[in-house]
Amino acid sequence: MISNLPIGAVARRVSRLDAYDLQEVAHVPCNAVYRRYHMVRLLHRIGVVLPRLLDGKDLIRESRGIEQRCWRELGCGKQPIFDGDMPDFLMVDGDGRDVDFSIPTDPVIVAARLAALEPSPLPAESCIGTNLDTLARLLNFTLFESQWLRWSYCIRRFGGAILPVIPFRDATHACHVMALLCEMPADAIRDAVASRRLHAWGLLDGGDADGAMPSVLSCWLLATDQFADWIEQPYASDSDLLTALCQAQVSLMASR
């Protein structure tokens, strides 16, 4: 499929495409912008609440990671390099000069700076955003379910390693953390988790056959490969979108 090609490869082939093909690939750059926008917003929100979730060395370590990923938004001229980030043989630049290390910012200060940032404008319309909104309307998702699915899609594409390691003591604690991240009542999170609708539809990964949820944040925010693949594609109608959902469910069940 043309739409599965890297963006650079798509651009090289545009001149040879007819009008139908152009419609097929035009959504690819907008999808990439959409993913990055929501991934950055999630990292910002995690950074804001991180001092309420972790402490000691765990807080310092994960706050360093947020600072390195969100360095542009935090006003740094370049991505900070902290002591211990690189092996010894990389601690000199191409001219043989020692690499300048940055001093990690206090996690509370990082959180305050992220909290003070003005939200950037929403990105241009994308297939992902349109499809997620349509799916939420057709399946009557709650606000939390929509946010849960959006973040989970982004983590599927970026990889769970981009998130801080935030362990959950139990389901109650997990719902509390998600409520902080989403700025929503904990009851809304508990109801969505108890219903397991997003898992039953094959949209979210994680959790065992008995309904037990994972014990770390990155495994809570994880869409299935099948969902990530089909939500990125353009659809001519609501029925086409639902057909893709059903086909993804069949594919998911066959792979288990």
C-alpha cells in the first residue's frame, strides 16, 4: 500500500500519482503532525503531575527524561545532555572537545514551567483526528474513553519507552493517576475501566483474560496494532469506518 510508505518515499512518488492516489497519500504528513501534537501534550501533562506521582531518585530520573523530550517547550536552545547519558567514547565532540553537560532542573520547577505553558493550536485536520471523532460518536464514547484511546494510539506509534516509568499499586491507584492526567473525575475512569469496552472492541491492548489491568502506565496506554493501522486510513463514509473496525476485530481474534 502507498500509505504504508515512509513520508519521504511518498513525496518522491507524488509526481507519478493520479488524482485518486493523491487523495490516498495526502493524509500522511497531517497524521504525523497529529501524533506529535498529542504526544507532546501527554508528556507535558505527565511532567506537571510527576511530583505528585513519584519521589526520590525515581522522580529525579523520570523528570530528567521529560526535560530532555520537552526541551523545546521548556525554552532550551538545544537538547540537554546529562552526566551518565552517554558512554565515555562519546563524551567528546567531532573536534575533540569535551561535551558540555547540563544540570538537571529540579522536578518541581520542570512541573511548574510545563504547567505555565500556553497550549499550542490544534493541528490541521487529519485522518486520525477525524476517524477518532467519528468513532467516538458512533460508539458513544465518554470523554475519558476518547482521550484514553487517543493517547494509546500515540504510544503504539512512538513506543512505550517514551513515557516515564510510573508503577501502579493497584487498580484504584491506576484510576487515580489517570484522573490526574486527564483532569477528570476518578469515577469516570473507574466506569470506563470496569466496562472494558475499548478492550472488547479490540482497540486497546493490555490486561489479561480475567480483566486484570497492567501495573505500569505505559501498558495502560497501548492501542492494538490493528487499531493503529486502520485508524490512520481515510474512509469515504461512516459505514466504511465501521467495516474497517469489524475487519480489525476479526484479524485480532485470528491472531490470538
